Amino acid sequence: MNAHYYQQRATAGLILSEATQISPQGKGYAFTPGIHSRDQIDGWKKVTGAVHTAGGRIHMQPWHVGRISHLDLQPNGNQPVAPSAIKPEGAKTFISADSGMVDVPEPRALESAEEARTRISEGRCDLVTFGRPFIANPDLPERFRQNAPLNEWDDSTFYGGDEHGYTDYPWKNLKLTPDQKFLIEAGARL
């Protein structure tokens, strides 16, 4: 059914798929597609093949919803994972056709370095980057390593403003070597 759906739209140009979970922990809403199991990968291959056969191109939008999830959607009923164990105020999701919108629980903080090492050692990638939408923050991995606090989200810094809009994690409370500080400053300018 999905292959046929996308194939019908192949002549529209580049197709952007719906958001697609990259891991079982990335599921935040019922009835959303994934690309983390063999069956899902095989299904997307059928979709891509059908689109190509019809002369189109398709771009999958990978996603991980982070803290906007629910225990009923997570493997083994675990807490959702997020960069910080902070419950989003007023956030809701749906977990079944009959559930309606339900509150999301407090997430557990993702052990980023541990996850990165696991993915690299399993041969799933060669490099893992860390980031937050719209903001250059090369000091974020060091913040996680030192258990330093994260600043509050500040929408006014997105898409412009002074230097505060380019990185919102103050370095003054990090214990950095001169080499680490240089790498972070160089990364912030890229």
C-alpha cells in the first residue's frame, strides 16, 4: 500500500516522506513509520523502488522525537530518552486509536557518549555528531561529559541576533584545556 501511495506521487518531483523513526526509542506517536527493523527497511526499499520505477526521487525525513513520547510507545515500557531529564510542560501525544491525547512523562537523560560509542563499535556509523536545532553548539558533548547544566531554550536567538544567537551554552562554567577551547571556538565559527 505505501509503495503504491508514493508511486502515485512520483511525477511531482522530489518526494519528501513523512517523518520516519530512526530507532525504537524514537517513536513518539502511534501509527508512524520507522526504518530501524529489517521489515521496515525492506518496506522502504519497496517504496523507493516503486518511486524510482515511476521516474521519481524520494527523500526520507529521519526523526527521533526525544522526550515527546510515552511509556506505552517505548520498548519494554521504558521512559522516553532526551538530552535532559526535563518533562515538557503541556506536551501530549497519542498512543492508540482510542487513547486521545495523553500527557508525556518525564524522560530519562540519554547517555550520549555511550550511545555514540555503541553505534560506532557496531559499525552503524563512523562518526556521531551532537547538536540542537538551529544553534551551533560544539561545546555540547563536553557539557554532557561534565554534567554541566543546559541553558533554557530561547527562541529569540534563532536565526540571527548577536553572538548569543550563535551558541547559547556559556563556556565559562566548563573546565576546558586550551586545546579544547580552541576546537570549540573553531567549531562555533564553521
